[in-house]
Amino acid sequence: MTGIMLTLLLSGPPADAFKVSAAVAADSRAVGAPAELRIELAVADGWEIVRDAPPPMVQIAPNPAIRLDGPEKCSPLTGFLRLPYEDMRETLKRKHKFFLAREPKEDDRVDFIAQAYIRKTGSESAFHVRRRVSVPLIGDGAAKVSADGPWKWGPADNPLLTIGDKAPDFTLKSGDGSQTSLSEYRSKKNVIIACYRAFW
């Protein structure tokens, strides 16, 4: 390992800088009926998708009421869709075809995370933005979109560390909501910080 990049949770772009819209389209709610989850990502004027970063991505949580159509199936071990369903490099619009595996209930929803790397047009600094989206399987309910905090980095924000450099103290939030601070472990044990593609 030649260096470590630290990403800090900072105030980020306005909420409408990265937009997600989604809906379920189906002619019938009968078992076995075909349906589509239609997803569209967009950025506001003055913002752009960072093309030399990992591509915009969608990760869909499994729901026992649906079964994906096609050779790519939902992975029961990870709960995420295998490629090519995740990658939205070529287009910011995607239709996921599925079948109803059982009659949907009132509270059945398709939940997914949409994420991308965006920046102000012409800027070198970028933000990692993420939206959690929940779409009802039946009825005319609108998709519920919530935002996670953006992560910002860039040449002037967080320079790369090299071996032997002392990392600044920082705090990370764990999946269970608890806080973990680097200062708690300094001089006690080695700390490796890893970022995985799975964010559910």
C-alpha cells in the first residue's frame, strides 16, 4: 500500500444536485405478471457526473414478492443485483424487468440505493452522493427518496498520505449508528480503513 486517501464528511451540494426518480409499471398485479422498475438519475444545472470515477450505480434490495427477469438473478448472499444491473455508466435511465412471485401486499416495496460521483461543472473536487429510494409495488404511492450525507474529496481537500505520515483524527459512523474514532485506537493497534461497493 503506497498511500491512503481519507474522505471527510462535509457540507455538500444542495439536495437537488443529484436527483433520483423511480416508479413501478405493471398492467396487472397478478402472480406471474411482468412488471418494470423504472429508474432515472439526473444532476442539476451546473453539476456533472464525474466520468473518470466509478460509474453511477444502483443496488436493489431483494423482495420476496418479485423475481427478476433474465439471466442475472438477485444474489441471496449479498442481497444485491449482479452486473449489469448495478452499472449505469452508459445511461442514467434504466428499466429492470421482473415478475410478481406472489400477490403483493399493501406494504410491499422495492428498495434501492442510487449513488454517483458528482462535481460542479469544471471543478476538480468531487462529492460521492447517495440516495435511498423506496417504491411501492402497488397503488399510486410516490417513491420515497432520502439522502445520505455527501463525501467530498479533491486535490485541496484531502491530500494522499504516504507511508509514515500521521493520519489526522476523525470519526466514522458504523452501520449500527455507533461512532468510532481513530483517536481511540491510536498507538494501540493498526487500523485499516476499507471502502466496499456494498452500501446497504
